[in-house]
Amino acid sequence: MPFWVYILRCSDQTYYVGSTDDLDRRLAVHLSGELAGYTSTRLPVELVFAAELPSRDDALVRERQLKKWSRAKKEALIASDWARVSALARGRNRRD
């Protein structure tokens, strides 16, 4: 069974990182506002990144990792700008 880590862009332009075993269902719940918490007060949300992982543990580890990333690094990931992700991981251009 695949698991997913995902990033949502909220209406206030912040990012929400989560993980699930059913991406379509989880996105629908976020969009409906049924999931109390961060995204329910920042609707609408847009799915901007998703990656399939082989296990729940892998998805949770990746979710925790992404939650610690800077906004710039998340945006580089969303844009698939691997050179920028790598540079930001090394601490370069943090203010850009």
C-alpha cells in the first residue's frame, strides 16, 4: 500500500505539510474544511507537491523532514529545482 507526503499552499500563502495513505480523500477533507486545525482557517488550499513512499514510516519521516525546511527550500522542492534545494541544504542563498 502506498503512502504519500504532500504540501498544500493555503490561501494566506503559507504551506502545510502532511502525510496520508489516501491522498484524494485527504485532499477532499482539507478542501471541505472538515479537518479542524491549520488548513480549515486558511481555505481554499491547493495541492502543490506530492510524493509516493513505500511505507507509513517513510512518509512520516519525510513529513517531519519537510516541516523543518525553510519556505525557500519548500518552494525549490515544489518547483523541482534540485540545484536550489541542494544549495539551500548547504546553507547558501538563505535570504533569496
